[in-house]
Amino acid sequence: MAKRREQALAYLRVSGKGQVEGDGFPRQREAIARYAKAARMCLVGEYLDGGVSGTTELDDRPGLAALLDRVNTDGIRAVLVERADRVARDLIVGEMILMRFREAGARVIDGAGNDLTADDDPSRCLIRQVLGAVSEYDKRSIVIKLRAARDRIREKEGRCEGTLPFGAKAGEGAIVEHIRQLRRKRPGREPMSYARIAEHLNAEGCPSRFGRPWVAGTVWGIIRASKTHNHPGTTAAHGLL
């Protein structure tokens, strides 16, 4: 019996808007297809970011964010890029992005067959350790600062409230429930992905809090909040839009 081919997703990025119409995407597509064929992988999706700098973080890349959502939703464990600099040109940004895929259990592989998520590079391992330590320090520092600020406000005014979570303002509760219904699994169908839900909301003209387009990360935050607290408006959703 022939071995089943591993499924993979392709990620393509060009930094200049003029490159969108140039040979950047076709060249990357060809390199990725060539590697996939040699590695006996089956490409099942392609995600593009056009006019996006290599120093841009994941949350500001619609194509890469949607790809990560597909990885988390469909369980695909291989992502193909032409070269490492298609992921990022900034080493720190690149490591932060690769960390997200590593946490999702996915490999990011370039056209030469190098696993960019591998842990065998001492320099990258050191960077990940430093980033982890800095992140933990920042988190603890922020917690202490916020607690002190809340205590000062509470002592002065008798109450302290942060940003109202999405769902707490008039009209938002119905939107949260609509999002939950779109995500709900139905017989014979997989749950709608966060990216697809965002596309659906944008197509409907569904209003976000600040008038920006819906993105997968915000939808994920709202759904996670509703699952955690069993109420659509009990915690702030990512980004709020």
C-alpha cells in the first residue's frame, strides 16, 4: 500500500506592493511546488501576504494569521516557504513567529528542505530562551504595575474598571452570539475556522467596536472568552477592533 502523502500549506510573501504584480509570487510558488513534489507532500492550501514587510509581526499579517488558524483548525503539520526570509527578515520577529508554529506542533520548511522550527541551532535556541525570560519579566512587571495602579484608583475613587470587554456594550451581545453560532459544529461539518468567520462578518457588514475589519485573532479571543466564562461578555477579546 502506498504511503499517504503528508498535507502541507504554502506561505508566500512580498514586501513591496509593486511586487504583487511581479514575479515574486510565481517564483516562490514554483520553488515550493518543486520541494513539495520532491518530498512527496500534497499542497492543500496557499496563503499570501502582499506588500507586507519582513519585519511585520504575525498579528499584522492577514495571510499568515489565517494560515496559522488553518493549522490549528485542521491539524496540518507542515508549512512550506521559499526561503527563511519569507517568514521574516528580522531575527527576533522570525523567532516569535516560528515559536507560534512550534507551539501548534507544525514544522516550517524552506525550499531547500531546512526545518526552520528545529531546535538544533544554538544561536536560535539562545534567542528563544532570552525572549522567554524577557517575556516572563515583562509579564510580572506589568502585573505589579497594574495592581498598584488599580489600588491607587480604588483608594481615590472607590472603584476601578478597565476596558469594557466586547459584548458588554449595547448591540455587541448579539454579535458575540452570532459568532458562537457560526463556530458551532454541526452534524457532518467541521466548525467554521476563525478566519472564515472573520470573512463572513466582514461580508455581512457586521460592525466591530472601532470600525476595523474583523480578523481571525479577534474572533478567536471572543470565542475563547465565551467558553471560559460561559458568557459572551465577561472578558476582553483580543484586539476588540
